[in-house]
Amino acid sequence: MTATARTTGRRQQTRDQGRLLLVTDDPRLAGHAAGLEERGFVVAGVAGGAKALVALQRARPHVVVADAALKGISAAELTRMLSDPQTAVPVVLAGLDPSTPERRGEAMDSGASDYFQLPDELGLLAARAGQLVAHRLTVERLRAEADQDYLTGLANRRRFRKALGREVERWRRYHVPCALLLLDIDLMKRVNDTHGHPAGDRVIRFIADVLAELSRDNDTAARLGGEEFALLLAGTDGAKAHAAAERVRLAVAEHLLPEVGRVTVSLGVAACPSDALSDRELFSASDAALYQAKRTGRNRTVLAGTYTPAQDAAPAGATAADVS
């Protein structure tokens, strides 16, 4: 079994259970997080009303369970804010008051999926949340199949571009940082010329396995084409991204591939907002750092801002892809 398959299996178990975010200021409702976890869910966090939006961006839950009597932001306002057709997160309301037909109807009118009284209806709430998780996972699977790289199973360029735009927008709106690693396999042409393209494909799949193994559930690992890959890190600054890039580089360099032997990679790292304020700037900064890594010896990681581009200036219009 490949690393990708093992990692996918572990993550699929977590995703199938479903990630819930419990939004409440009431410790009596917050205490039911343990009961939801006992029923197989992963409670990604418990946040009060004022901090709910930031917690949503970090946790990326499949379903939000919200206190019907939220403080700071009403449950109805929260539901409306999560109703965007492209990124909608279903909301289930809960509270200490009885779940009368009128109260359930009011919840549905506000955009929530239902209302349940706790603790009496914890089992019903879990059943409804399970239905919503299953639907969300089906939608995610269908979207992923349309945006997968055929050779590696990673995200393709189209899906990566969407994810990059979302992460930068997340910083603009919620001040959650992000970072981008661009990776290029060193001397890939030599691998293909010496060992043949089937061996080259095995190298590409190996790099994909490493990225899948070392990335987190809320990161985006992608193959951009040829021997170029990307790893988009959510909620990560430049220093942590550099450390992550080094883990990837060392994991690749320490492995000997049958027929091919040792393969190395070069990486460029940039972060938002320290190195860039837009998705295009972030990609360009990371690409420039990758170019520098290739020009200064390969098998290394360069962090944007830690070198002077003029010291080893590239020809006009050149990118990292121009250096093998």
C-alpha cells in the first residue's frame, strides 16, 4: 500500500466520522461535545458567538451545531453568513428549550436544518448531523473527482488555484495566515532520459505520496504539471512553512527508489501576509524562491525574503520551470 493510500485511509476515517464545530457561550451546551464524540464525530472546536467566524475558518467543519441563544451574533445571523452556495456549511440549532413545532419551524425559516433540545434529543441531533455530514462528503467527493490529477490523485492546477484564492481571501477577511510551497523535482529530464518515462512516472507518484503523507487535512497538495508540485498550508506563517518544506525535502532525499536511486527536490516558500498580499503575489514570491533554490545548487529550500533576487538575477521572464 502506498503512502498516499495509507494517509487517505486515515483521513477518510476522520472525514467519514464528520467534523463538527460547536458554537455556544453556555457551558451546559458545551459539555455535550463529549457526547457527540462518543457518537463518532470529531468535535473540531467549541467557540463562543463572537469567535465563531474565526473558528469556522480554522476548523472547516462539515456541520455547525449552534446554540439557539447565541450571544454576540444571533443564530439566524450565523446561519445566513454560512449559506453561500459554493461554501455553505449546514447549521443545526440546539438549546435547552423544548423542541416544539413552532421552534423547529422558526429554525428552518432562518436557514438552519433543524432544532433539538439538549440533553434529551442528543441522539436525534447526532442522527441529523450524520445525515448532513454524509451529504457534504458526497458533494466533496464529486467535486474532488472533477479536480484531481490523473497520475497522482492530488489536486490539479484548477483546484489548486481555487484553494489559493480562498486561503488569501481568508487572510483578508479573518487575518488567518497561509503559506505556499512550490516544489520541483531536480534533474527530472535526466531520470526520463536514463530510465524511461515509466520510471519518471513512478518518481512523480512517489513525490505525491510524500506530500500526501506530510500534509494536514486542511492543506492542499497539488500537482501543477510535469514535475512541479504545490503544497498550500492553511493557518501557517513563513517560519513554520519553511520547517514543513524541509520535512518534505528530507523525506524525499532519504529514500532510494528502485531502478532510479536517490531523487532530490528543490522548494520555494512564501507566506501571506509577510511576503505577499494577493494570490498572484504569493505564487510569484514562492516561484522566485524556488528559482533561487534551483540556481544555488538544488536539493534545498529557500524562503522568500531571505535572499536578494538581484544577487543571482534570472534572465527576463524566466521562472523556476526554466531551470531543471
